[in-house]
Amino acid sequence: MDDMNFPTPDVEIESVSPDDLKDRIDAGEDVTLLDARMESDYDEWRIEGETVESINVPYFEFLEDDIDAHVLEKIPDGREVTVLCAKGGASEYVAGTLAERGYDVNHLEDGMNGWARIYETVEVERYDGAGTLLQYQRPSSGCLGYLVYDDDEAAVIDPLRAFTSRYLSDADDLGVDLKYAIDTHIHADHISGVRALDAVGVEGIIPEASVDRGVTYGDELTLAADGDEFEVGNAVIETVSTPGHTSGMTSYLIDGSLLATGDGLFVESVARPDLEEGDDGAPEAASQLYESLQERVLTLPDETLVGGAHFSDAAESAEDGTYTASIGQLTDEMDALTMEEDEFVELILSDMPPRPANYEDIIPTNLGQQEATDDEAFELELGPNNCAASQESLAGD
């Protein structure tokens, strides 16, 4: 859509930065968005929030000089409207046509691509291990990552390739050396940043079990086996094998305080089991996931925090603003964690969401079987992650 050449509006249109829009939404302000993308794109992925009113009217509805009356009736009058599109070109044009008709409008700078570049850090205040633990949050896709640092060392877990420079600059700002870049598994929703960080001197670590899936660069990185430990200052990161979401799914226990579970367990759901072997292999993977949760995760002390690699719109943040919860809390709130195996497997297979967008290209890219430029990688991972089973069927009453 934004590759088209739209005429420059005759009126000056104010732009709103993605960060400013996010701040307004976080502050609970009423926000009205006019999303000018195609309906299919809008249905798959859009900006949402408790105080956000979102309206979808595709840009082509505004290309005629005489805009249809029924189109204008969809646009709220008497309040500010922020127009957005994929990259910012169409939204400026649409905002201009509305401004000429007296509407109070602005447009989102860089569109949904700009929204996808928002990446925030929040401290995990309940973490009581050595050093400090931060959670990275990408609101556009619900991706989460972790940075633990102590003394003069740091490690990042589940880094994104699009933010390689961010991890390095954050480490510089904190006065620490980024020692490790660690992946929990072969991701299906975003391009991993482990190899990009390894290429600039950070030790890249991937689960040993993931090599059997077809990783082409296993001999270039450190392979983490169950029970292996990695020291970051006085903090110890312990490798915990938790297969199910994938055969190589691995969690990392950060100094006995927080288990970074990757896509195995989230604060609102559990993993979907069909992204490696498809529908045919999903039942066996679901049983494997059940065993991992019951034998490797839920056997940890109740006060142990869980931090997944994703959050969805159904997730509620903790008081510190992170998407973390204790094992005791999750056991109390999530019926799926207290079921018998047969019931668990039947439940998570019964109502899975669509698979992540472009996962058939993202997985081989992360395996090293195909290449993608930085721009191509960024485009591939736009949209929702969809790595969890249905939240509605898993939550308790």
C-alpha cells in the first residue's frame, strides 16, 4: 500500500510518533484510530487497548474526489482522529483529504512499521537473584526478552535481530559487557538475534537439542545441554530442558529466581504444539509439553517467577509492569496446569489460533537454511506471534 505514490496533501498534516501514541495509550487517554490498511491486514494485526477505538476504512475509499457519504459517516466528528497505515504514506494522504473536509486529524509516523520498532525495558522488581533483571517488551507483536546483569557482565535471552544494536547500546549504558546471547528455541514468529550478536563478539548460545532440527550453524555457537550453567557476574543461568512447543524447547533458570520459559509457558497460556511437526505431530508434542510442565517447571518452588517469550492481549501485567507471574499464582489461575494428561492434550489441541504469519520462512531463516536481509527479516516478523494455545480455553474461572 505505502509503495504507491500518493499526492501531497494541500493542508499541513501533523504527525504523531509511535512512542507518543504508545505513551498516550499507556496513560489511559481516549484514542481514536482510523486504520487505512486493507481489511485482511487489519483483521490480522492492529493497535488495541482499553481506551482505543479503532476503525478500519481502507485507503482506496478516499481516492475519489467525491468521497462516498457512507465512508465519511464512519469517521467520528468532533474529536481528534489518528490515521495510520503500513508505512505512513497512505495515512498522510487520507488525513489530508479528511482535514480538507474539516476533520481534526493527524497521522502515525511510519505507520505500523514504526509501531513495530517500539521496544521497551521494564525491571522485574520481584527478581531476587544476583544482579538486576530487565524484561524487554515489544508491544506490536507481544515478544518478550530478558537482560540480566551483575558486576560488569550481562546476558540477553531471546534477542531479536531487529534490535541487535539496542542490546549493545543498553549494555554500554549500564557499563557492562554483553557476555552471552541465548535462545530458548528455534522461533517461528521472529528472526533471532543470537547469530547477529555472536558475529560482533557476544557468545551465542542455542539449545543442543535444536541442532537435530536442522540448524546449520551449530558448530559456530555454544550448545546448551540440560543442566549446563552460565555465569553472569554472581548470577547463574541454568539450562532446563522443557520440550513440547518444539523438540528443542529449553528454559533458563536465572539465579534460581525467574524461569525464562520461552514459548513453553506464558502468564496467560501454554505453548501450542504444532509448529514443528504440524497437526500430525501435535498430539505427541502436547504430551511432551505436559510432562515438561509437570516435571520440570511446576516442581520448582511456588515463589519462582515465570517469564515467557510472549504476551497476548489476554495477558495482565504484574504490578511492576512486567509480564511475569509466580508458579504458585499460575497454578491457582490456570486450569490447564492441574489437569490430567489426556484432558490437557485434548484441551490445547481443540482450539488453536492461526499459525504465525510467515512462519514457513521464519523457521528456516532461524535454522540458517535460508537468508534474509535486515529489511526482509523485519518484514517477515510483522504481525501477531500466535505461539500460544487459545487463552480462552486454558484460563480458570
